[in-house]
Amino acid sequence: MQVRNHHDLWAGLMFIAFGAIFMILSQQYQIGTAAKMGPGYFPTILGGLLALLGLAISLSAFAKSNHEAKVAPTGWRELILILLAVILFAATLPQLGIVIALLVLVLVSSLASHEFNLRDTILGAIFLIVLTYVVFVKGLELQFPLWPKFLTA
């Protein structure tokens, strides 16, 4: 058997892994029965279905009718920049506020793009800051610090 579609193989294996992790972690809760479900019932069933879906996708990677596809090399620079942006957002939010943290998030993550444009990045950051303010601060009334602590003290 020859793998024809590497995308399907790796996606299926990832689904199997996540499904198995959900099933294993949900065992610490009472499962119950279909008639009287415990808190672990739904994650166990969902994890099992996800693993079965992953198995079906993985097996389809070997089908002769499937088109041949190879996996492109991993863009480590882009991956690291995106992860760094999220970590910086989480680290700066409590002290610098949502406005500065979102600006840092957008600026760092936009460096991962091969089509980086400072003007578009700034416009995107402004749009995201305004949208976040309207939805989360005004609409949902979440208690995010808006500005850095040293400016509001």
C-alpha cells in the first residue's frame, strides 16, 4: 500500500490523536449510560467519533481514486511568529491593556505574512481594536483593562 494523499493521512492521524486524548481525559469523570449520562459521556462519545472519522480519513489516503498530494515543508518562522504573538498578547494584556496587547498581537503576527504591508497592518489593528472594544467591553461588558495600568492609576 502506498500513501497517495499525505494531507489526508496526517489530518486523519491528528483526528485520531485528538479523539484518543479526549476519550482518555474524559475517563476521570463518571460516564453513565445513554439513559442517564454522566459528565464524561459526551466527551467520550465525541472523542470516539472523532477518532473514527480520523480513521476513515487516514484510510482514504491509500485509495487509488484519491489524488496524489505531498505535504509542503513546515514554515517554522511563520509558526513561531504566530505562537509568539499569542504568548505576547496573553503576557501583555493584564499590564498594558487590551488596546496595546491587540496592537502587539497584530503587529507580531503580521510579520509571519509573506505579503507584509505596514499600512494594512495598522488599519487591521485599528479595526480589530474597535471591534473588540464594541463587542467585548461595551457589548458583553467584560472587565478587560483598556489601557496600561500606569496611565489609569
